[in-house]
Amino acid sequence: MDATERRLRAVSAHLQPQATAARRTSDSLAANPTAGEYAHVLGYSAVLPEKLQTGKWNVYRSAHSPITLIDRFSDYPDIGTLHDNFVNAVETFRDCRYLGTRVHADGTIGDYKWMTYGEAGTSRTAIGSGLICHGIPKGARVGLYFINRPEWTIVDNACSAYSYVSVPLYDTLGPDAVQFIVNHASVEAIFCVPETLSTLLSFITQMPCVRLIVVVGGIEENMPSSPAAAGMEIITYSMLHRQGHMSPQPFRPPKPEDVATICYTSGTTGTPKGAVLSHANFIANVAGQDLGVKFYPSDVYISYLPLAHIYERTNQIWLVHRGAAVGFYQGDNLKLMDDLNTLKPTVFASVPRLYNKIYAAITNAVKESGGLKERLFHAAYDAKRQAIINEVKLVDVPEMNYTSEDQPYPRGEICARGPIIFQGYYKDEVQTREVIDEDGWLHTGDIGLWLPGGRLKIIDRKKNIFKLAQGEYIAPEKIENVYAKCKFIAQCFVYGDSFNSCLVAVVAVEPEVLKSWAALEGIQYEDLRQLCSDPRARAAVLADMDSIGKEAQLRGFEFVKAVTLVAEPFTLENGLLTPTFKVKRPQAKAYFAKEITDMYAQLLDAESAKPKL
């Protein structure tokens, strides 16, 4: 019996089938006391005997696959690349709905019109063949500079089929960031829309690597009649599609280890960094997710999160594997509810801020609906738990007082290792070494703790920390996530520095909630701005924040002591959000400089007015 078989038997001895249909049908770790030293019983993660520790810390793996890290789909082990995945989908779900849009050719909005998997496969071949016809070589970087729409996904599938490297560009990026990314990645072809074409043309002579610009939704007679730069051509997507369709080229399939994409950060804290991801990275990621949740061809997904962000990309790759339909929003977040009502999706993905709001609303409603419904809700919620798909460990962060000795649970920075971890930052070995150590562990910057049953809970953030005047370290994102559950708060920016001993916050309010409160209190106001400036409104919001903070067991110095209410939300347009909807902290500090100064001055005045003992 070899070592691997012995390890497998050791773990298998502690596996038993789930007893009820309400739980997963796959095996989970049994509640066997003899296994307690290295295995947990709730089916989240396990620690194998030979991997008990790295230093002081246990290394955890998924209880669904404790012996080997997941790198392929269990039911389709031959799928090793994005190209393999899409080819399988086209063959299996050829006549099923795939890509849907309600934006018609003339720009009007109507019912969703659908392209099947088979039709999308034909377009994928045409676009990839068109790029070859224009001399774009295998391995070239291809930029995608427009918002979510079916053509984005088709181009991405074409890149996979013909071994091109996709380079997504947020449509909200400024000219400097776009120019840097295009030159840094040596992008040779860029797909854009008329709106982003004008941005590209403003500095096209400063991007000598670009040979071809393809305008999605462009009208041929509106294309520039002469080249914008020597050796560069501008054509419409329709023209490229026709050219490729008339001269189809054989696929140039990539290998699993080949680079699939370079995803750049938004660059809000410096020069954008390009995260390099291979085909194997993507497949391992979605194969791991597929263990926990299954999709079906009957499922419908709404695509509105930026495809330039890796989260949306992996969601769609996962859905493709199961033949689901993807309907795109019309391009305006303010009209998303209308899109949802029309599409009626069965799958909706979002970001933590919105989930916090949804969670708070649902749990409050459940608490008010009686004990039976509350028990049913928690049973359903627990049934949707997801398992770890990497190796995971924690490491000490002494400057924030997080260590393996913490009680009741050890706490530290979350580190991950496995086949889904990105290859590194493109052309940047220094920053790569800062986040991926010599043993292959990615240091995420998130702080976590292990709960019973191998459940990993994220509790803090190592990055963006600052120190208050008394020396206490603050992770503002953690505090903002707590306050996001406050009914009055739509968005929150928590601020502090080493010159002050407490925190203050700027809150973009939930208008209807604040107005309802004012009506109950009999407060008169002319508009929302005036209501936000009312001291009674500030006091009510701060009181609710204090209540939420106490429930979350914030430490004393983590409580906000003063708040400014604003009617205007934080948006991409006013420069306060990144393309991934995170607060731009330096920009927010500058934008609200007067409000921050005023809050600290008011706190100082209040402190000075207190009677001296």
C-alpha cells in the first residue's frame, strides 16, 4: 500500500453518507471523536495528518476533496482550457439559449432576443478568423474596452479558441490608465464601442503597439476614413465578422498552462497591475465552485457586474459549463430593476455591499415572521454553504494583534495556495514576490479566523489600515461593512488618522428610509440635502450605527464618533468609487476634506465644553 492510498484510507475511515435529503448527497466528514485532531464534521474543510501545520498554523483543504486539490471538472476531466469548456458547451447545448440582449440594433429597448450556443460558436469562429485575416499573431494581447454585452463574451471565446490573451479594460478607466495598460501589455487589437473609440483616438499615436481597432456597434460610414496612426486600421465589428465568416480558420487551441487573460487593477492607489491568469487557473476555479452549486440549462443569469472584473468572468465560464442562459442588462444600473423584471433570472450575482442590505432586510423580515419561519430560513441558508477550493492557512499579523494564540479562535492573515492562484503580476516580479511567497502561498491581505467545523470567517482587512493617535490600528473596510447593515446607510466612508484619537464617517443616505423617519418624527424640510444637514437626522443615524456596532462587537475605538450625511451617492462619475465599486479612499478624503475637518472641530469643541474634574 503506497503513501497516497494510506492517506486516502485514513480520511475515508472518517467519511459517512449524509443521513438526510436536506443535506448534500456527497460524503462528509463523520462526527468521529478519533478524527477530531485533524478533521472537522460539518463538511467545510479538513486538515490532513501529514499537513497538520506550517509552523504554528494548520493547513486546511476542502472536505469534498481532501486528498487532491481540485483542478478539473469531475464529470469532464478532459476539459483543461476555456476553449475546451466552450467547445463542450456548443456540442452539448447547441440549440439552447446562451446570450440575450434587449438593446436592439437601433438602440431601442425591448424584449430579450437570444443567440443559441451554436450561433455563438459560429460567431466565435468568425471573430477569431477575422483577427487572423488582419495579421494578429497567435499569443497577441487583445483589449476589450466596453461594457457587458454579447459581443464581449464572443470576443473572449474567440481569444480562447485562437490562443489570444484577452486584456479587459474597464470602460470607466481614465485615459492615462488605458494608455498605460495598452502599452504595458503590448495590446495589438482593441475591441471598443463608439463612446470609448473617441477616448482611444485622443491618444492613439501614443500607443504604437495597436494595429487594429474594432468598433462594436459602429456604423461603417462613420468610421475614420484615414488611418489614425501609421500601420493601424479601424473597422466595425460587423465587417470583421463578415471577413472571418468568409474565410474561416482552424482553431489554434491553447494549452492549460498558457496565459488566458491579463486582468489589470483599476490603479487607484498607483500604477495598474496586471494579474496573469492561465487557462488552468480558470478551469480549477470554476470546477471547484461547481462542487458546491449546480446550474442547469433552464437557469437564466443577469450580467451587469463588469466583465472586466474576474468575478463576473468566472461566473459566466461556470454557467457555460452547465448550458445556462446569460441575459445582459441594458447598460444602466439605474434601470437594472426593469431588466430584472423583464428577464426574470434564476441566478443573480452581486457584491458584498448589496448583499449586506439584502441580508439585513431578509433577516429582519424573518425575525418578525415567527419562530418556525426563522428555523426554516436558517436551515435553507445553511444548505447553501460553499466549501474551500484551495489550501488555506492563516499567518500571524503581530502589528494588528492577530496571532495563532488568540482565544477562543486563532486569527491571522488568510493565505491560499492551489491551482486557481494567479501566475503573478505581468512584468512585475517585485510586486509578485510581495504577495506570493517562495512556497507558493498567496497572501490575500484579508484577516480571518477558523470557526468550528472548518468554517473560515473573514473579520478584517490588512491593507488600508491606519493608526489612530493613541496607536490603535484601524481597518476601515471592516468597519464600513459592519455599518452597511444600518438601515439609513447606502454607502459609508470611515476616516481616521494618526493626529486624531477617534473615527468619523461620511454617509450617503438611503433617501426613502431617511424621509420615512423624518415623517414619523414630524420634521419639516425642503429637500433631501436640507434633511441631511439637520442635527436630529445625524443623531438618529449615529444612534443606529452605534446599535449595529454593538451587535457586531466592534471595539470601543472602532466606533464612529461623528457623522456627516450627504444626499449624493458615491459613484464612478464623481470619482469616489473604483470600477469594482469600492470606495477610493484618497479621493474620498480629498472630496470630503471640509466635512472631515468640521467633524473633528465639532468633536474637539464638545470635548472642551465638558466640565473639568
